[in-house]
Amino acid sequence: MGVSRYMASTKLKGGTVFGSIDLASRIRKGIENRSITYTTYIIKEDERIEQIAGRVYGQSSYWWAIAAASGIGWGLQVPPGTLLKIPPLGTVLAMTFSKI
């Protein structure tokens, strides 16, 4: 089983959960300031991000890391021709388990 983007979430008093959006923001900032390396891939017709995550990471549940790095939101259907930025899984996992 993959690591969910919600693993970095923190439950506060009252049951409010924070963290997954912060994690996505941290991944995106790391891409923008070049502190996170990445490879690129241009999505083809009839491809989805979770399929690409399955090929690259060995698990489709990591689609959210590609979405965050690419700044495309959380949608699984992205138009063909979209440039994806694919960060190393180890970097994403380290950020997931680090303090927010």
C-alpha cells in the first residue's frame, strides 16, 4: 500500500485535519526553487496521472505527488500535452513523514 497524502495531516482539537494541502504546497515550492529535482513527462492521449505514477513509482496511489509537483491540482484527468514534473519518490516520502 502506498503512502497517502493525508499521512502528513495533523488532527487538531475539534477534529479539524490540516496538512495535505501544506504538503502539496511544500512539494510545489521545492520544485519551483529547485531544491527538489524532477524528471519531466508529457502526458499522452488516454493517459492519466495515476497510470504514470504506477509506471514511475510502482504504485498508482502516488499520483498526488506528481499532481502537486506539476501544479495541476488534484484532478486525475489532465489534457494530453500537459507537462508533468515527477519528483523522486524518496524525496516525497521524506517530506510526508517530516514535521509540517
